[in-house]
Amino acid sequence: MPNEEQLVEYLKWTAAELHQARQRLADLTAALHEPIAVVSMACRLPGKVNSPEDLWELVASGRDAVTGFPDDRAWTFPAEPPYARLGGFVDDPAGFDAGFFGVGPDEALATEPLQRIVLQLAWEAVERARIAPHTLRSTPTGVYVGATNHDYATNLQSVPEQLLPHLGGGTSGSLVSGRIAYALGLEGPAISVDTACSSSLVAIHLACQALRRDECGIALAGGGTVMATPHTFHGFAHQKSLAPDGRCKPFAAAADGMGLAEGVALVLLERLGDARRAGHPVLAVIRGSALNQDGAGYGLAADDVDAVEAHGTGTPIGDAIEAQALLATYGARRSPERPLWLGAVKSNTGHTQGAAGAAALIKMVQALRHDTLPASLHIDRPTPLATWKKGAVRLLTDPVPWPRRDTPRRAGVSAFATSGTNAHLILEEAPPPGSAADTGVPGRPVAWPLSARTPEALRALARALVAHLAAADPPPSPAQVAYSLAATRTPFEHRAVAVGDGLPDLLSAVSALADDAEHPRLVRDLGPEEEAPPPVVAAHAAGALGPDDVCRLVGAGDAYESVLGEVALEAGDIDWRRRLSVEPSPDDVRATLAALARLYVSGGTVDWSLTVRAGAVDLPVYPFRTTRYWLHDHTTHPGAHMTSTPDTPEQETTALERQLAAATPEERERLLVDTIRSEASTLLNTALTDDSNFLENGLNSLMALELTKTLMALTGLEIAMVAIVENPSPAELAHHLGQELAETSA
């Protein structure tokens, strides 16, 4: 019967739809509770802590990072300030590699140190995740940053006029996250958070939520505070909240106030499944997080947590309240043989305010990785204001081993705030890796490509790589280093390549680069008298690569096809047609890599990851070459007179025009290059080369308009401002203007 058949078909369809709906609901529920992987970490904290490794050394050695007030910030005080001049301070808060990020000197000077440090840490965190930063451009990567205490532009008697366009954004909390997204070209959410002392942990919580909701694929999260003035000390001193000796004594009977500090800390987060599929490191996982509650849900019982990294600022009443809450939750009905261990990194660093929660998280990730719970400092005995007998909670007055066991080790991390917004998360050790790392083919020659924005940074990177590999135990294989340099680092304009088949050989070549010396295994920037190799050098792979790979390596196209039959410069008389189908010899591979290296250092695009098969390993991060930018140093900016359009004398303009008119085309272009480079260098207050990119050196639209006006006055040409955008270097713009002059005089 037709009606019965239709009914049966409808019921089948309904059952299938119901099954799909249930499966979809189960998938969504699982996604909302998927663990979040901590893929990498980066930080600047008191005690010259410039990395997570430095932080572990600080806490594991029981070092106190509190010092006297810094003498490089132009701070002034009352004759007798009502507090000890002690605190925790980051090293070199004024240092910033403005040129690396394409920020002009005026903008860098007007930008608060928190924005600048966060920007550099974001780059470091991405590299530490074994991700090449340029590959995140146009991806839905999120940025969640807690930012507090924007005092950089306070108490200034006058501000240099050329800084005014930059000062609003440079001291805005919203741009702490926005600047990262802009610099890296990210298209996910960029959110700044200010909940006072819980800001960074709240930001991490929001990032975890966004990842679980698939609002972003990867997220940078954390926060910080950098004190440009002593105003925060003034405020807390009047509240009588500061410890006389400037030190936090968490949960101690001797606690007598907070030790104030500063810091910046970021983590890079990713859904655990995505991190595993991408081969990214998993340092630990966040099982759950919550705001304004204890966060002990997510299928975990209180005794599943071994330790809590507490807020613990050292204020007697605040610590007692926190201790009582922990005793009532994690400590209740717990065996005395397995107590909850309680500690606080603030005893080492002081209260780092906007960075406090993220710094605590990094400390506990390191504790999991090193199988030890480090001691907290300055605890004479437990505070009598808490009822310690009501639960099995113990203070970490000494280091405690934290060995691996059959069940995962876990820790809670807390951050409280005067805003009333508190955060707590549950951290769990990383699951065991799925497989052993691929170390590559032993004895096969490899290439180590290194690059940087400047020659100085390139040498610094070489020094860092040599030191890193010398300290590694066991060291990674040459192939692992080769793959990591190829796949996890962004290529820049200053380049060198070491080619070899053993670690000593390659290290010797990189050491030569560090010393600015030559080496037979090192291919460096080609001098002006050397011609770049034709594409045939790469295309003629001498049997080391198949033709498809060769095409991908050098971009293929007509250049490859037109020179395929030429003789290779590096491979001698090897018959490549015969060799392409057989296993290459080490000499063939070495010749090919050397040829590709010449192409690469001359500016060519080479996908080095196609030349080696191995797993990625940790490498040194980019060595930023910083310059001091500190607004309080200046009543007027040294380059103030440089940022206004000069009044060009009529006779100078006429003389230049006459020179251009009388010059040959080659002489005219040289005159234009020198003029443009000089004017742009003055405008940007930085030394440019003929090939320097205006935009990468901080040229904004107002500066472009100014440069356009100056060049029109000097050359007598009508110049559209778009010409600077389309020809963004002295050499390119000079060539364009030379053509304009030739057409005008024709």
C-alpha cells in the first residue's frame, strides 16, 4: 500500500535524523569539555626571568626576586615615601625592537611598555609552539590579554607634538590585544581584559571558552602589568596594604602585607586534539576553568587535585579567607597521607598584578614537567587565622617530589581580584606522546637555514643556536634542527645557510656565522660583486629531489623550464636525467643543498621543509635587538624637528632639479635614491638602506603624505601618495620617479 510504504520511509528518515541529532549533540557536548592544550609559554618576570626556564630556575632554587627600585625609569618620590623602596621588577622594560615590527620611533616612544613587551612575547610564544609566525596570518587565531595599570603617560608636563597622534592608542588597554592581532595578521577575536589582579587568568579562561566554542583555532592568552611610575606603590601604601619589607609571605603567621611587583606572561592554547594532529608540543592540559566559583567540576573530585597554586598575596585576612575556602573544598574528607599542597609564586616574585594568574599557571606547568612542587618562601609557620585542622592542606615550606603515577597529576590555579572577579582553573599533566620523534636519516646531508631582520640579529641567532645545542642533553639530530629551522621559523631578508651531514660540521659553520667569519660549509649573503645563481642551480637537483619537488622548491614556472638543460653550477658533470630516478649520493644531496642555499641567500624562495624528513624540536626564539624607548626620559623627543616638512630653499630645489635634468638615466636614479633615502631616514629617525621597506620601518599615512610633499618640492614632480605604497623602498621609488622625470622631459 502506498500510504504504508510512505509511512515506513518517513519513520526511517525520522530515525536517521534523530540518530544524527543525538550524535551531533554528543559531539557538541564533548567539544565543550575537550581539554585545552598549553602548547607554549613566554614570560618576563622579576629576577631577570625572561623565559619559562628562567622562572623554573627561580622557584626551584628558592631565589627571592625582590630588589630596590629601578634606577632607569626616572622615578621621583616624596622625601620620605610611606613605604619601603622594594618590589619585583622586569628587566629592561624600555627595550623594544621597533624595526622588527615596523613601528616608527615616535610611535614606539608613545607606546606603553606593556604593549611592546606583549608584542615580543607573542612572537616568542608562537615560535616556542613550533609554529612559523607568518603562517598564522589570515587565520582565526584569537588574542585574549589581561592589561592593567596604564600609567605610562601620567604626570607629564609636556608631550612632544609629534607623539600626540600615537599617544592615545599607545596607552590604550584595548590595543594591548589589538596590536598583536595587527602585527601578526590574525583574524580571530582580539580582546583585552581588566579585572585587576585576576586579569590574566580571566583572559585564559575566556580563551579556553572561545576554543571550545570553535570561535578560534589557536589562542594567545595571558596578561601583564608594567609600572612606568611609582603611583601604584603610593596608592597601596595609603591603604596600608604593603609589607614593610616588600615581600609576600603567603599563608604565613608573619604575613604583614603585599609585596608589589610587575610582569608579563602569555600562553598559547589549542584544543588537545588539534594540537596532537598538528604535531605541536603539549606541555600540559587545562581540564576546566571557571569564574567566581571553585572550578572543581568537569568530572573531577576534590581529591583528584594534588596541589593548588594560590592567589596568596600575604595579606593576613585575605590569605586566611582563601585558606579556609581551600580547607573546606579540596581539603575536606582528604587523607592526611595525601594532603593538598599549597604554594604561591608571589613569595618569589612579589604580586605581579595583571600577570599574576598566568605566571602561576606557567610555574605549575613547569612543576609538572620537572616532577617537583617547589617551596614557597618567607613562611615561618601557618597563619593562625585559618583553622588548619579542618582539612588536609599543607604549606609548601620545602620542595616536595611530585612523581608520575598511574592516574594524571593535577593542580588548581587561582587568581582573585579587588574587582570581585575571581578565576580558577584545573591543570593536568600532558598525556603521553603518541609516538617517538622522527630523527631523520642518519648521515644524510642537511641544510640549516637561518635568517633575521638585521645582520646583528642573524649573528645573535647563530650564537643562541650554538649555545642551545651545546647545552642540550641529548642533542637533537641534525635533521631535526634542519626541519625545525625550515618549518617553524619565518624567513627574513638577512640569511645564511649551513650545509653538512654531522652535528660538529654544522655547529662549526654556525659558530663561524656567529663570529662573522667565513666557513666552507656556510653560504652567506652574496656580495654585490657576486651574481645570484640562476634557477637552474636549484632545478638541476643532481638526483637529490624529484622534478615535482624541485619545482615546488624554486617556485617552478618559466624560469625552470627555460634552463632545465643547462649545466648546473654546483653539481659538476653529474647527469641529472639519469640520477633523477635513483637514490642520490651524499655528494649529490650536498651539491643540491649548496645550490639551493645560494638561491635562498640571494632572496629566492626555498621551501626547505621539503628537503628533510624529521620531527620538530625546540629552538632558540628570535633575538630581538632592542632600543630604549621611555617617554619620561624626554621633555622633547630628540627627533622632534625631523618630523615636520622642511622649508626647502628655492635655490636648493632649483639646484637639485638642474642636477637631475643634466644627469644620465643611471646618474639620475642614483641621485633620486640618495635623496629619497636621506629624506625618509630623517622622517623615520632611523638609518635606511636603498632596499629598506618604508612600511616595515614605521611609515604611516601621515608620514607618507609628508614625504610626498617633500619629494614634490625637491623634484618639481607631481607625485601621488600611492606611489610610495606601490614602490615602498628608496630604490623602487627612485626608479619610479626616474621614469616620471624621463616622461616629463621627453
